[in-house]
Amino acid sequence: MQQYAIKEQTVTIQRKDHLNFQAAVFCFWLAIYIYAPVFGVYLQEIGFSFSSIGIVLGAYGITQILLRFPLGILSDFLQSVRKQLFVGGFLMTLLSSLLLVYFESFTIVLIARLLAGVTASMWVMATVLYSQYFSEDRASNAMGIMQFVTVATQFFSMAVSGWLVHMFGWEFPFWMGAGASILGIFFACNIKEIEAASFSKPKNIWNHVTETVKIPHLKMLTFLSLMAHAVLFITIFGFSPLYAASLGIKEQSFIWLTCAFFVPHALASLSLVFYQLNKRYNKVVLAACFIISAVFLIGVPFSSSLASLSIMHVFIGLALGFIFPVLLSEVVLASPASYKMSAMGFFQSFYALGIFLGPVAAGIIAETQNLGFVFTVTGGCCILAAVLVVFFLGQRK
């Protein structure tokens, strides 16, 4: 139990508050990801080309690029709307899910994914709201918990979506997304907010933006996260299921590929909840994980069965499971109190470029070359990221 002094009152954070917040996070990601594993296959089923699939998958990142940084700035100026914006995200994904239920045209499907991106943009609210439940020296623990709940939700979605389609048809996961949105609204409305009494709102928005951008290492951390998110949305949330389908693997068997990726991914994030990683080793961990990702991404085109493809994804998932919470904790640690939300908005807005550009580029490569070459190029990008991490280590004081 933790207590915070807020405007001459004492707010007590209890276990039930943590559980309520984590339930909201579960519904948040469930609404977005319940259909994600089979979405590319679904789009192929209704007649979309590889390049069109890449555009639709990447559209999820466009609204995040446009909204996350402005929302972070807005939240620092208008702290009272943080929770309301988070609740509004559930309304957007409710509309998105219903559009996917009733329409199959390229334009409407694209709009639905743009709306899902609006929802994901509200993640900036969740990360900072929840980090305030913890002391600053436990930033990595807070982000580890958030990442674990995120990954657990994604894993659940990936595990059941293929089976749901097999049993109930293509539309059923979209209906589940709508139901999760409604449930999420309830949990989000009951989130307890923490606002430090000593916090002062910024007075000049332009100076606030420029000072945010000047935060040491923020731009490099953002670029590394951009690379990691591109890998995530090119692979398990994009073209890995399509590659599996090209090998003759049926949708109901995607659960094994999902388990291979998400079990080690979740365990990696969970380990950071219980083990306090010394921040001196953060860059070493990042460099090693990008190299591991590169090796096994390059190995994907040599996979000819579900078993060998799953083995490759075990190590890709494990590496990304460490990369995401370590980068998040670095941003939290690097940001002054009055800039935390803006810094997180900048970080999440520009790493969303990876969510957009990764699938779009992968779709073009798959269309002009082949699916296997997509993973080879992605592995090369991870090698570049590892080189940048090593350089960043050398420049960091």
C-alpha cells in the first residue's frame, strides 16, 4: 500500500487499484489485438494484395505518429484530461471493431485501422498514469508490469484468435474486440489518479516542446524503439502468419507459432518485474538482444515447417521481451518530472513510425521479391540497431 499527498489530501494506492488498472490495460490491448494474428490472412482471404495488406497493417501506426506526441504535450498542460482521453480510446476501438464486422471495402477497413491507432495513441496516458503508482527508483518494475500485462494480453489474443475463426468465423474476433472495449470503459473510469502537489504546469508550449526534444538520449531511445516495433509488426503481427500459411499451416495451428513467440516474450518482461536490472547494463542488454533478433530473423526463410519456424520465433520473442521494457524504463529515468508525459508522447509517437513503415515496406518487398526476403531485410535492420546501441554506449556519460 502506498500513500501520496495530493492537494492537501492523501491518496492511498491499494492492491485493488493496481488490479483495476491492469484489467483496463488487458481490455485495452485485447480490443486491438484479438484479431491481429489472423488479420493479414483475413485481408488476403477477402482479396487484398500484399501491398494493400501492408498499407492497412501500417495504417495502425499513422494515427499514433500524428497523435502521441501532441497528446503527451496536451496531457502535461491539462493533467485533468489524462484519464478521460484513456477512456476515449476505448470508444474509438469500439467503433473500429464494429466497422470491421460490417464492412470489407479497402477504404472502410483502412479507416477502422486508423481508429485502432487512435486507441493505441492513448497508451501514453496509461504508461505515465501507472508509473506514478511507483517511486522513481522502481521505474523499470512499473514498466515491466505494464509490458507483462501487454504481452500477456497479446499472447492470449494470438493464442485464441485462429481457433475462434475456425469455430465461429472471421467476424467473431471483431465482436470480441467490441466487447472488450465496453468492458474496458468500465475499468478505465475507475482508475485512481495520482498528481504530485509540487508539480507545476508548463507556461509556454513551444519552449516545452523544444526542451522535451532536448532531453538527453531521448531521440536515440526513440529510434531504437522504432526499429524494435518495426520487427514486431513485420513478424508476429504482420507477415509471420502469412509465411506460415504459405507453408500450408492452417489458422487453428497458429497457436503454436504464437506460443513460441509470446511465452519467452512474456517471461522476459516478467523477469524485469522481479529482478531490478542495473541501469549500467541496459545498453549491453539492448545490443545483445538486437543481435539475437537479427540472427533468427535471417534464419526464418530457411524454415520449412511449423516446428522450425516456431524455434526462430522463440528467440525473436525473447529478445524483444527485454528490449521494450528496458527502453521504456530508460525514457522514464531520463525525463524530468514536468516533462515525463511529453517525453513519453514523443517516444511513443515517433516509434510508431516503425509500426507504419515496417509493414508497408514489408508488403512492398513481399510483392516485388518474396516473403522470405522480408525477414532477411528485417534482420539487417536489427544489426544496424545493434551497431547504433554500441555507438550510443560509447557516447553516453
